[in-house]
Amino acid sequence: MSKQLLRSGIVVSCMTMVSRIMGLVRDVVIANLLGAGATADVFFFANKIPNFLRRLFAEGAFSQAFVPVLSEYQASEDKNKTRELIAYVSGTLGVLVTLVTLMGVIASPVIAALFGAGWFIDWVNEGSSAYKFELASLILKITFPYLWFISFVALSCSILNTLGRFAVSSFTPVFLNVGMISAAIWIAPNLEQPEIGLGIGVFLGGMTQFAFQLPFLYREGMLVRPKWGWMHPAVVKIRTLMIPALFGVSVSQVNLLFDTFIASFLSTGSISWLYYSDRLLEFPLGLFGITIATVILPTLSKRHIEQSVEQFTNTMDWGIRMVFLLGLPAMVGILLLAKPLLMVLFMRGEFREADVDAVSLSLMAYTSGLLSFMLIKVLASGYFARQDTKSPVRYGIIAMVTNIMLNPICALFYGYIGLATSTSVSALVNAALLYQGLHNQGVYRMRKETIIFTVRLMFGSVLMGCLLYWWMPTNTEWLSMGLRGREQICAGLIGAGIITYFVSLLILGVRPHQLRTNG
């Protein structure tokens, strides 16, 4: 099983890397076009709302509730029943998502007022930022239909992942990036307000993602005619699992949205600075954390159905080890190379040196919680695989309340940096509670070997960090370089860091066999 998990993990990681690289290219293009000013704030705000709902309903709670139920049906080896389940789920999901999408488009001013309260108050008082509220309402009408497309993408990805077809679902996000990059190059420059062109790119990207999935579902014999089935037993089970899961695995997204709400009261650029730092953090989070969680969830669900307690624990242990193996050096590396990375990626066009300084601070604040964000994804799988969505809800609410309480206080003293810091603290609270819950239930307890393994990884990461700090040019030296020079030095530091890290692990006694699950 460990070879299968590792093979699946490599496939997903490779496809995800392509997607994340394209995502970075997209953000580079947007930074060049909009920078980090008022119009960038408005676009990122309008794009964040449907993306928040996507992660909350589609990729978050829905997938976590649907995969275990689908795994049960597939375990029966009755393909007709599985197709029937998919038909009722897709039909029910389609009706609900269509209604939500229509409401979102029609009520876009209300949504903009709710989540961008600072702009709305300024609009009511005819202040200087009133146009932000009006523009946000308009772009929301264009970007909100993305929710409809991506909900069905999430459904088909869940089906394909359960069938072991991880590459397709991992590659699909590339098409959103292609749509937005294309719009930024060919549509936005021809409009008086280029941010509207980017909104069109979001719509086109979502539509392309949806179309890309259909042939693969057809090939697997899972492209069925949707049916309404609100009271179908499986649909009832999925929505019962899904409702509390809304607060569980997606609590970090709720926190990020609350950051946006508070940021609408802060200085212009705050939303953009948080966006760029969050996007850069999404690279290791998606490449490692989400990949590991995606790979282990179907396996955990099968082990639970088979009542293979030992193998269930082995799979969880494998996931935790992989998080620390990949997450620790990523966290240390980003903390040290925050400014150089931002200079290389974004400092061109409308994105200035002052923006690099501002984004680097929020990036470091977010990065301090990278391990927690990754662990949340993996630990939550241990609950959802057993169809326990109530426990993550309790922990998620506690973490969310922690963030809501810290946000105003931190923002008062540290502005947007305080918002990023409070989000990281709440993620740490969430991860700790998730692990404690699994420990108390006797589902998963970190083994002594894993603790020793993790300590060795920490020493390796610290050694890597010390050498990077020693080799790294000063801030003045970075600024004096041209783009090519920054790229070469930054790439060299990253390569040297990777080599140093893994050589250190070998010296410290870490061996490949320690990444096996023995299950």
C-alpha cells in the first residue's frame, strides 16, 4: 500500500506542481497589470467570494462527505448502484448550486456590502472609496458563476480520485490559470477597466475546467443523467455529513474571508498584500498538504470500511510524516527567502518595491502557520474517512472564534500583518484540537518512531536555514541586482537548500524505508 500511496502522491504532486506554477504565472501577470492598488483590491475581493464558497462547499465539505459514501458504494462492486448514486448526487447538487449562483449574481451588491463593509460605508457617505463598492458589485456578477462550474468539477474530481485517476483532477486547475492569463493578455488591456477583463477570465476558466472533466467521466462509465434526489438515502447521508463539515475542514477559508472583511477598513493595498502572500503560501500548501490529504482520504475510507485499524493508523502516520518531511523545509525556506521570492516573481510593472516590503511581512506571518494549515488537511481526513463530521465542527468553531477575537486586536496594532498572524494562530489551535481528538478517540496517536523522525527533520531544517542565512545576499544587494541576477541567485539558494536538507537527513539517520506505511 505504501508504494501505491507514494506513486499516487508523486502523480498528484507532479500535476499539482504544473497547476501551481501556472498559478504563479497568472499572479505574476496580474501583478504586472494591476499591482497592489485599489483596482487590485477590488478584483481580488470579487474573486475571493466565489473561491471561498468553492472551497467551503465544493472542494471542502462536499468532497469530504461524498468520497466516503462513494467508497462504500464502490466497495459493493455494483456499478449500477454507483452510477445511480452519482446521478442523484449530481442532480441534487445541480439544482442547489444553480439557485445559489443565481442568487449570488442578483444579490451581488448585498454580498459586496456584507463582506466589504468598509467600502459600503464609504459609498453610503459618498467617500473617496465609494467606487470600490460599485466596481466590486459589478465584477461579482461576472465571477460568481464560477461557483456553478467548479462545484461540478469537484464532484467529478471526487469520482475520479476514488477510482484512482488522480492525475486528471490534479491537472484540471491549470485551465483556470490559462483562462485568467489569456484574459489578462488579450482581453483586459483592451478594456477601460482591466479588472473586469480578469473577471471574464475567471468565468472562462471555470467553464473550461468543467468541459475538461466530461470525457474522462464518460471513459470511466460515470457520466450519467442527473436526477433530483433530495430524499435518496445516500444523498441524505452526504448532506448530513456535509452540513457540519462546512465548519470543519474549511475553517481556514472562513478566517481568510474574515481577514478580507477587516482589511476593507484598512489602508488601500491591504487586501492585495494579503492576497499575494496567501497565493505564494498556496504553492507549498497545495503541492504538499492538499496532495497528501487527497491521496490518503480514499485509502482511509477503504481501511475504515474494511475495519483495518492497524492499516488505518499506518496510513495516517504516513500522511503526518510526509507533512513534516516536506512542510518543515518549505516553511523555513519561505521565511528566509520571502523578499527575494517576491522580487523575482512580482516586482515588475505596477508592482513596486514598497509592495514587496509590505507583502513579505504578511507572507512571513502566514508562513508561520504553514505546518498547521497542512496538518489540518491531513488530520481532518482521519475524521471524514470515518464519517465523523461533528468533531471537526467543534474544533473548527473554536479556531474560528479564536481568529475572530484576535483579528480586531491584532489589526488595531499591526494592521494587515496582524490579520495574517491571527489566522496562523487559529490554524495552530485547529490542528492541535484535531490531533487531540484523534488521540483521545484512540484513532491515531503519533508513534515514538514518528516523533524521533520529526525531531531529525527539525534539525535538518534548522541546518538548512542557517546555511541559507549565511549564503543569502543582503537586502541592498538584492535590490542592486537585475531580474536575471535575482533569478539565478534565488534558484541557486533554493537548490542548495534542498541538497543541504536531504544530505543533513541522511547524516541524521533518516532513511527511505521510514516513509513506508507497513500497511
